[in-house]
Amino acid sequence: MNRPASSGRGGRPPRQHANRAPQRKGPARKPLDPARRAAFDVLRAVSERDAYANLTLPVLLRERGITGLDAAFATELAYGTCRTRGLLDAVISSAAGRPVDQIDSVLLDLLRLGAYQLLRTRVDAHAAVDTTVEQAGIEFDSVRAGFVNGVLRKIAGQDEQAWVAELAPAQATDPVGHAAFVHAHPRWIAQAFVDALGARAGELGALLASDDARPVVHLAARPGVLTATDLAAQVAGTVGRYSPYAVYLPGGDPGDLAAVREGTALVQDEGSQLVARAVTLATVDGPDHGRWLDLCSGPGGKTALIAALAGDARVTAVEPAEHRADFVVQNTVGLPVDVVRVDGRASGLEPGFDRVLVDAPCTGLGALRRRPEARWRRQPGDVPTLVKLQRELLAAAIALTRPGGVVLYATCSPHLAETVGVVADALRRQPVTALDTREFFPGVDQLGAGPYVQLWPHLHGTDAMFAAALKVG
């Protein structure tokens, strides 16, 4: 997509740098057009404040009145640059002749923005280079603008395929590293996916590519209030493949939909809907006394769906973070839910629950397509700390469940340490047995040999949700 630069700034004035050299007198430099400026400011927010791109960009677009094609261009630049950061950095490092950690962070984000346009869009190379160089001159000085110009012109000298051929690990000797580089993923994440895919490891390329595809917005119609068919008609959407409550939204801001504003529908990935439904379908021994528990409930999407299907049951929702607990309250208005603001590992709740969901905090590797910068923010060292928390939460859930009751453990990550590893630990240490979880995902194909369920974006169009159902006692 080719975009002419406008004369407006479209954002805050450039920051003053302590090491900025005096500007030479000459023609005034032309700042970034509003779309590129918004994308650049998102990159700076991610780099400087660990901001989330998918939360930051919509606010900037709304505040600055950027709409239509300009908004689409800003979105492509911001999210695309965040997703492909590793590949871009490798190319920039090669073109600059130095590691990227030796490049000023502001210049580096400008180079990333320019390099992404050169390698991954149809933007004219001249426009991509010149707009970036002009902004470098505004942010710094002519010397640094010249540096940016030299680096980008070298990058523009060959296309992405040629850069990949030059810089990627050899496919013959390191197929995982090669696929990770080609699809702009950290190698450790690609390896984690290979491990989780098991016999389907040959699908790694398709899985990594699915992380870069624009995710379809999924809605969940509230059971008993609105059917998926009616919701689809209201929003010009399509009824989902698997969940009886799912609707795929063709485009637009879901927050503008009347059903979402009125609480008759939620924005919720179809995989999450299937996990919540599985809690209600799991087979318990003896009568269900109607005591259900969501031990990690924030922000409340799964809680709302479970409660809407609860019948005469009542759901206790545990969430220690105040702001997330507030979301649970908002998302479950009018439903049989009691929100408890405590740590699920030491909740103080009376044991004896019939059904318990543990949607544990995790690396989120199964939802990378929805969080553009997340693949580069997470590190392998995050996994052990999360696994410890997951084991403790699952142990607490089991202790709160009556004999014959069911605990459903779920993560939005396929990493084996966070999934089958945590479950295996519970099976060794706790009075539980594994159920065939596939039985509680009726109508979902390609679930493998079981007994657990692993959904995949390239197979199911959902986040990579994992679920394991455990019978207590």
C-alpha cells in the first residue's frame, strides 16, 4: 500500500535529545504523515514503556482522528513492524554493520519502520526511505539522518527473500531456526511449537504463518439471551465453526456494536468459548450441587459464558487484581456470579465445588497473533516462574473440589512445560485422574490422540488453547 506523506505532524512534537547536535540551517524537514507518525509513536511506546501495541494504537487513532485508509495503513505499519522485529533487526544490523543494541533506540525504531515498508509492503522505496530520513533529521540531526539514509538504501537494494537467503540459518542443518527466521519468531518459541506439535511438527511453517495473519474478531452470543444466528444477522457476521455461541466479525470496531455495548455479546476467541463450555459439559460423579468456581477469572469472559450456562448453579469468580476483578463484575452483570478478590492459591473458600476452571496465567504463546509485540517480549526465563504458579493454582483448585468433581485446567499456551508438564505433576502428586477431554469438545475435529485437547490457529482458527479435565478422588 503506497501512501503520500501529508504536511501535518499528526502527533506530539519530536522529543528533545540530550545528544542532539545543532541543526544546520536549510529547508525545513517534512515530518511524518499522520499514519506513519501514529505507527512510530506505537513503536516508541512499546520500546520505552513496554506498552501493548493493540491497546495503544486504537487510542492514538481515535485521539488524532485518523480513520479509513490512513488508519488501516497505520495499523499495518505498527502491528507488522512489531511482529517482524527480529527479522528487521537482523537485516538492519547487517546493513548498518553493527549490532542493533549499538544503535540509538529512537533511530532503531525509525529504521524498523522504514525497513518494514521496504520489505513487507508495496510502499514505494523512495517514499519509505525519504519519510524516515526526514524524521530522523527532525529527531536528531543531519549526520544521523545520513546514517538512516545509508542503512535504508542498502536494505532497499534487495528484497526480503534475498535478505532471508543471506541471513537465515540453513534450512538443511537448522530447519527450526530457518522457519523461525523466515516467519519472524524467536527460535525458542518455534522450538516450543515443534515440541507441542509432536507428530505434526511438519506443520510448523503453517503455524508460524498463522501468527502473522490478521486475526478474525470472534464474538460470543450470551446463551439464553441471544443466539449466534441472530447475532450474526445483527453484525453481518458468520456463525462460528465449533462453538454454538461464536460469530466471526467481518471487520470494524466490535466496541461499536450494540450487542457488545448492551452485554448480550462479548468479544471472545472461539477457543476460549470452547474451554468455558467444556467446564459445563464435563461429567461429574453424583449430583451437581451447583457450586462452580472460576479460580483465575479476570477479565471475566469465560466466567460470563459459564454462568450463562449454569442453570441453577452459582459461579464463584476469583481474581486478585482489582482492575481485572472490576472487569469480571462488568462482564457478568445479571448473571449468578460472586466475585472474590483474593489470591486463588490461598482463597480461604470452603471446599466442595462441583466444577472448577483453572485458566492459569501463562506465557500467552497461543495468542501471539493478537499481541503483535508479545513474541519478542517473552523470554525462556519466564516459563519456570509461570509453571510454578500454574502448579500451585492447580493444586489449590483440586483441594477446593469435592470427590467426584472435575477440574478443567487450561492455558493459552501450547508450551509443554505449561500444559502436559503441569498436568503430569498434578497426576503424580494429587488425588486426580485424567479424563478424555476431547469428549467435552463435541464437534471439534483434529484433536489428536488425547486425552487432552490442544487447539491450533492454523487448524481451528482459534488461539492455541490447551485443556485437560481431571476427576478428583
